[in-house]
Amino acid sequence: EHMLSSSSVHGLFALGTTSEFMKISYDERKAIVQALGEIPNREKPITVNVGGLPVKQMLELSAFALERKIDALTIVLPDSVQPDPESVFTYLDPIRKANYPFLLYWTPAYSRHRSDMAVVEKLLEIPSFVGLKDSSQDMVVFTDLCTQYGQEISIFQGVEMLHLCSLAVGSAGVVGGGLNVYPRLLADITTAFTHGDLDKARALQRQVNRHWEQISVGDTFRSACKHYWKTQGLLKGAYSRMGKNLASELELDPSYAQLVALCHACASISF
């Protein structure tokens, strides 16, 4: 509710890699989806990542999410699926038959699959294929995707350091981990670009890049973000599956304390 109330946030991407979805059990995922479905008076869209699961569980979680008024599904292709267009299409055929709206999520963090024009061309045969998020950092392919398919599906940049240059080639927006703590910075880049103020847009993009470089060092990003949300009353505990349990007080090493302080500083100008 806190995120959705921000004018800088246009929707939520739940159970992304920042949420460490591959390490969250199926029952935990269902509990998160249940909580998202219970948000009152929601006007902004939510998409939930149901990827990385066996097909049966993917379909069950998909149905569960859509029954709770989640707007769309996001799917990460598991490594067991061959990367050619026909294999991807076959894996997603149950989603096609159920007519579930879905986005494809290319994330190098958890999958060997990479952005591929031929795969997108094949998936356009599925009417409920509505978009994709590309975190590959490959701006050549991203430019080709936006140029060729941007009028048919929504193509989101998944690397916030590339937000400004992605806008220039037709990106529908940006979805990134740093938006958990500084969404307004990214929104202001879009506004400045739209108004033709490239000097301001470039300065803001450099600011985002510096912030991300600081908070993404090692495995501290998830811990820092979760500690920040704990202070907002959104988490019962600050825990990172990539790291360790964190103390409720900042009795931590100085570098970590600096990261948490940065999160607070970013958030103070974001909402």
C-alpha cells in the first residue's frame, strides 16, 4: 500500500529476483499473492512472478493469483526448457490455452535464457502475451525489441542504470530493485526526458547509477532493502536468504550501516 500510494509508482512487480523468488517456497508464494490480492481500493496494476516452477505448480499459482484480481503473470523460463522458440512456446502452451495474461522475464541472475528476437516473434502468436522485462543489459537487442515489437507488447527495461537510454528507443518503463527505495528518481528521469530536459535527465541518471553502485555491492542489497522496509513497518523481521539474519539495531559493520543510511536518504526524496 505504501508503494502504490506513491505518485512515482505506476504498478508493482511482485516476487521478482530482488524478492529472491527462487528461494521462496510455493506456500510462501501463495501467501504473498494472497496478501497482494487483499490490498483495498487498488487502482494500479500488479504482476506476480510465477516462473521457475514445474508446469503444474505454475498453473496452480497462476489461477490462484488471477482469482485474487492480480492483473498479470510474469514468467521466468526454467533452465530445463531449451532456449529455442518452439521449446519456449511448448512450455508456455498451458498458459496460452488458459488465456492467462503474462509477461516474459529475462533475468541473467536465475536463468540461462537471454533476450531473443525469434522467441518474441513466436510468442506473439499467443494473444495473452502482453509484455516482457529484459534484464540482460544488452541494449542492442533491447533496441531491436522496442523498435520491432513495442507497439504490440509493453517492453520494460530491467536494469535501472539503462533507464534513460531505454526511453530513447521506446521502453514502456523500468522495473528494478532500486525502485524499492528511490522510485521518484526513476520517475523524474522519465518526466525530464519527456519534457526534453536532457541535462536534468542525465544528471538524475548519474545519481541513480551512483546509488545502485553503492547498494548493490556483494549480497548487501537485499539485506539493506529489507532492513529499510522493516523500519517502515512492512516486514516483521529483516532477513535475507542471500545473507543472514540481521540485528534489529544497527550493530553492524560500518559499511552496512552506510548502506542503510543511503536507503533512508534515497527514500526521503522519493515518496
